[in-house]
Amino acid sequence: MAKRTFSTLEAFLIFLLVMMTAITVALLTLLFVTSGTIENNKDSGNHGSSTTLSPTTTQTSPITQAPDPPPFQNFSGYYIGVGRADCTGQVSDINLMGYGKRGQNARGLLTRLYSRAFILVEPDGSNRMAFVSVELGMISQRLRLEVLKRLQSKYGSLYRRDNVILSGTHTHSGPAGFFQYTIYVLASEGFSNRTFQYLVSGIVKSIEIAHTNLKPGKIFVNKGNVANVQINRSPSSYLQNPPSERARYSSNTDKEMLLLKMVDLNGEDLGLIRRGPNWFAIHPVSMNNSNHLVNSDNMGYAAYLFEQEKNRGYLPGQGPFVAGFASSNLGDVSPNILGPHCANTGESCDNEKSTCPVGGPSMCMASGPGQDIFDSTQIIGRMIYQTAKELHDSASQEVTGPVLAAHQWVNMTDVSVMLNDTYAVKTCKPALGYSFAAGTIDGVSGLNITQGTTEGDPFWDTIRDQLLGKPSGEIIECHKPKPILLHTGELTKPHPWHPDIVDVQIVTLGSLAIAAIPGEFTTMSGRRFREAVKKEFESYGMKDMTVVISGLCNVYTHYITTYEEYQAQRYEAASTIYGPHTLSAYIQLFRDLAKAIATDTVANMSSGPEPPFFNNLIATLIPNIPDRTPIGRHFGDVLQPAKPEYRVGEVVEVTFVGANPKNSAENQTHQTFLTVEKYEDSIGDWQILYNDASWETRFYWHKGTLGLSNATIEWYIPDTAQPGIYRIRYFGHNRKQELLKPAVILAFEGISSPFEVVTT
């Protein structure tokens, strides 16, 4: 290996990086020790360093159990309830979660984020399940524990850890800040209790709506392929799998989509769940790491189109039809179908290291099919929607059978796996490899570290050892051939850096088995997993089961590659935190769950060690400061007015005196940041046609100094817009702070001058 040399400039930049890292760690540690933050002190519950929380035994208020609907006589099917609720959280002063890119903070809103809940109950009310698809990067353990706690407080034992699945869609454009393990807290640049409470409330509300709306109905399943929307972003890793195994499949990605159609007994639509990467695998990363607007990405756009089509006459986020597009084994699957190219030369960089001759790995980036990231998101999302609609319209195979569930908490750092009758291996304490720091072709890190790195670097090893201590020989040996960059399983200050205790869970609905995976399976990992769990069901009498992988569920543990892919140590393998035998461990654990369900022995299973619930988390370093207006101005005043006239296809842009949008995550007087309204002569009033959940609108926040800020609202006038008189309204909340008084958050609004839209 050639000796690494550094130029004077590189050496100086590295020195600055080391100093900044040391100062940041020191400040975060100091902040944790003092623990005097407003946000964390608002947190409910005990305030010790750690609390072990059992959602099934702890309640915060008397149980007010809602009554079940009475048994519906003489029908075959299920009680079905669907619900949707806003879970957007902060759209400013918070990092976006997914790429881990420093400085990629939220500065506005493209679309709202929603939690979509689907509750299915057997006709006699004896068994039920709740599947919740949440438009977030992933589900954190803290989020799940708090949701279960609130559900128990209201419904008693109806909704529990075994029959409730929370699944993140994996948008990389949602807010961070809702985690408790240190590696994620640092990636979030602090814990935000404001966003955490907003998310919990939204998820719980969606379940409450679904519970209230339970009615008799039927479920139908359908499958079909989606073409031209995905590529494997680590094809060289996929090729590490045995040729005989690869020969069984026509592609290095899963193209099949599975859809559940839910109708009432009269055949009217209630909703659908499109559970993909198992049947349709895709990363919601059409919006790359240059984006600063909160949004739901390609999967969310597919849901948006389906709901808008079915809920005609309703604004986005409203209406009875609910379309949940959930994640699955999307680990190595990208929507950026033009593939990786060097940004500076245009040549392909689809190689084992994903690096360019000039500029290295930071220049190797993949792009989508559109003119920009907004266009690519819509192109990919529309094709997903179109296939879902076709499957929905032709769905005829009814799902029948009992609702069953099995769940365990497992210490994933210490699972013994029998590979055969005589040979056993173990999982490892968590660790991240060098290629984790390289990023992917969907979002490069900017560091001079390449994917496929199988040897450590003495320079970075020295920095790590000085700041965090040396990894033990045991963890180094366990993770081979991964060169360890961060030995997170041995770091415990201020709290453990990665989870030890992980949820494993299966819920069956007749012949459909939903496996809740706490991470991201690669394509081949998912195929092996489905096959193994299906065989386990078959061996105990449950024939013809369809195993669905639901990804990013309940707690986040990064990636799960096959053993062969792990040897290549690209990004996904370096991020397989429990070592080379992680997939084998999950297969063994989920086979145990399948066996327990098939043999009716779930009651005999141990619940496992309960996960912790940490308090006094490192809070964001961004202060809450009062909002101010320029002299002679008021909040909501127009700074840049609309033009008098626009044509279809043009963009209306209006700028207002603004306030920090994060205030609206505390005071929710207004449910939208904006509306586009048309004057209707027939009623003599303004009619709302678009809000901030509409893909035709964009809300930008421009942060100034000392509490000053502006808000810009854009409306992309669609071809369907009718000629007439329009206006734009802005809704905000400003933080007011008077001397020796607590801060208050006040609602305000602004209105543009009317303007005319004319057809071409």
C-alpha cells in the first residue's frame, strides 16, 4: 500500500478538522453535564440518566379504553380502520435525517409529512394489528416506546409491542432530532423535544383516527412489476453472492410490488398499503443532499398522487382514502437511474470504489431522470403510483384468516447463530467501518475515503484513538474484514452510541406475514430472508405464506448485507453494525417467531430484555431567540409583492416579513404555512385550492440576524389552473420575549395583493 502524503493545505485543513471535532465533543459533553436545556426539561417522565420503560406495564394516566365496535354478524373479513395525521415537526433550525451531511438543515417545506395507520381486527374482536407507515427517515426506539406508552394509557392492552408495527418510509428529507442513541443524536446535531413530541402526537393521532373509523370490510392482495425506476447502487457487492444464487433472479434489484386493497362491505375504498422493496425496492433519495426543504420524496409523491385521485375535492392531507407506501429491503437500491458519473468530467464512475480519476470519491454522484431533483422525484413517484393504481384496480384475490403476532426484544450484540449442525458463530458489538464515512453515490460525504475500504488508515485511527479511545481486540476480530472507524458498541458516554436491544416482530394476516425489520436489508439479504421464513412456516403446516419485509421498523440499526457482500466492505457492509453474521442472526430469530406463530406457542416465548429510555439527552445548540421585524414593519407584511398577472406554467413568488417556522411546531394555531386562494364570484368569497402539502407550492425560510427573517412562498401554476383572480396567504408564529417573563408564541398571517391568472 502506497504511503499517504499530505500537502501543506491538506495538513492545515486536517488540523482544523481535528480541532473543530475536539471542541465540538467538549461542548457537547459540557452541555450534557450541565443538562440545563429548556427543551429537555420540558420532556415528560423521570429525569434520571436512564429509565427502563416497559410500554406494556407503564401508564401515565388512568386508562380510558375506547369501546370496540360490536361484532358484525354474518360477514367474512375484518374490521378495518384507516387514519392519517400530520407528523411534519420542525422545518427550520434542525438537520434533515438520512445523508448525515453537516449543514444540510431544514429551511422550509415542499410537502408535509404524514403518519398513515391501518388497523385490522378479526370479526369477533379477539385479535388485531396496527401497521403505521410514517414519512420519516426511520423509526427511533425512543419514538416507538413513547407511542406504545400513550396507546396503553388510552386503550389498555388493545395496542401493544407485539401487534403494532411502526415503519419509516426512509425519506432523507425529514427532520432529525428524535433519537436517543448518541451516534444519531450527534448526526442530528442534538435532540429536539419539540419535534419528538410533534412526531409522537402525529403517530398516535393517526392510530386514534383509524381506531375510531373501524368498520367491516374486506382485503384484497395483488402483485406486479415496476420497471425503469431503480438501479443497484452497489452492483460489485451484489456480484459477491454465489453465481448459482444470482442465476435464480433476473435482476440485481427486486421489481415486484405487493399491494393490499381495503374496501368496506359495499366495495367502497378504505385505503391501501403498498409494501415495497420486498416487492418494489427503492430508496427515497430522489431529493439529494443539496436539498433543504422538508418533504416525503418519491414514495410520498406516489402516496400524494393516489390520495389526490381518490379524494377529489379535498386538499392534500384530507379526505377518507389513505394510501400508505411503506419501505422494505431497499438497502442497495437507488432511484437515481442515470447511474454514477463524475460531476466534473461526466464520465462513468460505476466502479468498485465509486471514485473518479480527478476529484476522487466526492465527485462520483448518481442522478435521476429529471431536469432537477424536484423533477426526478415526480417522475419516479408517478411511475410507482401508476403501477399501484393498476394493481389496485385489478385486485381480486381476497385475504382471509386469523390475525396473529409475535415479538421479542433481543440483545443483537450477543446472538449465537448455528450455521450448520456443528458450526456456530456470533454477532458483534456495534461498529461502523471506514466505508461508512464514504457515503454512497446517492449522497457522497466529501471525505477522501472510498467505498470498498478494507484497511484502516493510521492517520484517522490515531485521531479516533485520541478522541474516543482504541477499539478492543475483540471487536476488531469480530468485525473482520471490516476496518473499524468507530467502535460504537464500546462507547457509552453520554449514553450508548448504538442500540444493543432490538425489536424482532412478525404479524400475520391470513397467508400474509409482515416481518418488521429494524434496518435496511440489501436486495439479496431480503431474498434469503423471505425464503427462509417462508420455509419455516411451511415446515410447521402454514403453507403458501407470502412473507413481506417491512423495513426501517421500530428501532434503527443501519444496514444488513449478506455475508458475501460484507467481504467487499462498500457502504452498506461497513454500516452492517453487528458484524458479518448479522443476516444469519436475523434469519434465525425470525424463524423462531414464525415457528411460534405456526405452532401456537407465542405465549411461551420470552419477551426478552427491555430496551432503555434515556433522559437528559444532548439538546440542540441552536437557541430559541425572539423573532423581530424590521423597523416600521409587522410580521406578515409583504416585502416582494406578486405581479399583477401570470400565465399558466409560470411561478408566483411572494416574500413576507417572517418568523422562525419552528415556532409552528409548538403553537399549532395554523395547520399550514400557506394557502393559494381563488376568488369565486358565485359565492362572493375566496376558496382555498392549495396548501403547503401541495406539490405545486414551496415555502422557503430565509434566516437573518438577531431574530430577523423572511418567508418566500412560491406557487408553480399548473396546467389545470382556471383563469381568475388569486391571492397567497402566509401563516406563521412569532416568538415574543419580554423581560423577566416566559416566552410566548403568537399567531399571525400575511396576505398578498390579488393577481390574475390567464391561460396561454
